[in-house]
Amino acid sequence: MISAREGLRRLREGNLRFASDACVRNALTGEERRRELSAGQEPFAIVLGCSDSRVPAEIIFDQGLGDLFVIRVAGNIVAPSQVGSVEFAATRFGTRLVVVLGHTGCGAVQATLEAIRQPTHEASRNMRSIADRIRPSVEGLLAADRGPDPSALMARAVRANIRASAGHLRHGSEILERLIASEELVVVGAEYSLESGVVSFFDGVPEGG
Ligand SMILES: [Zn+2]
């Protein structure tokens, strides 16, 4: 299996190709690759990303079929089924790298900030279950916020939510904790910029990775 470091390198290179409009993805999604993979998969990274239509993991990392095991949910939150999906891929395929991928301007984070500022009963129970998982990491920021700049608060909230999800994956499961302790799994947090197309890995990146 490809190491977490090598996985990170591939993602960084792929994102660089994407952001500079030099994708090679067509070669990785063709008929030959599809046939090759029909017997099994060995994805080199697990990506827990937001459902936002502008942040499809395979495209922004310029990866092909069989490369990424992708879990997408609004606000890249961690609920039991997300933990279970990561556990599944890590134990079944031996994937060594997990990336929690948030993004600038995340609507789920924005909606949570709005709901904290001005509670309404408009959101359904199901939508509230998403906001409730974002709320703990952003509530404190809102309380401490004295600045006039809402976009700065939003930027901090997006990163806090990514850090919280990555932390939750690192500590929310015995299986994942064990894999991390034995250096068989690395969980990193990353933010995609809608504006530049560039992904910044800012949380939990191993030294030299
Ligand atoms: Zn989002």
C-alpha cells in the first residue's frame, strides 16, 4: 500500500495540475483502467469532503478511477456512518491516508453561524443534525468575535470545523486510534479555495509530508 506521505505527494501534485489547468485525468478514467479495477480496488487516500458541487474530490485532485475512497456530506461533518466508512476503507483496503476536505465559503458552516446568531425553527430535524455537529467548533469563535469583518469569522469557522472533524476521526473510534498509534494511518485536515482551486493541507500533516 502507498504510504501516507506518498499519498499526500500525489494529492498535492494532482491539485497543482488541476489548479493550473493541466489535468491528466482522462488517462486515468479510460476503459483500460476500468477493466483493470473490476477485480478490486486499492485506493491510496480516503477523502471526507463536503457535498458542495464545486468541490468534487477526484476532479480537484486530478485523480482517476480507483484512487480515492470518497465520503461526501454537507459540511464534511463526522457522524457514525462517516467513521464507519473510514474504518471500512482503512481496514479493508489498508489505505493509509485520510483527508478531511473543507472549503472556503462552505454553505453548511455559514448556515450554522446564521442559526447560532438568529435561532429559527425553520430547519428540519435532519438539517439541524448537520448544524449540531458543526456548532461546537464554531460557537466559541462567534462569542469571541469582535471584528467587523464577517468574512474573517467565516474563514476561521471553516478551518475550525475541518480541525474538529479531523480530531473527531482521530479520537472517535478505537479502530482508527489503534491504526494511528501504530503509524498505519494519518488523518490530515485540508481546505480547498473556491477562488484559486488550491488545496492547503494545514492540520496534522506529518513532518516532511
Ligand atoms: Zn461546504
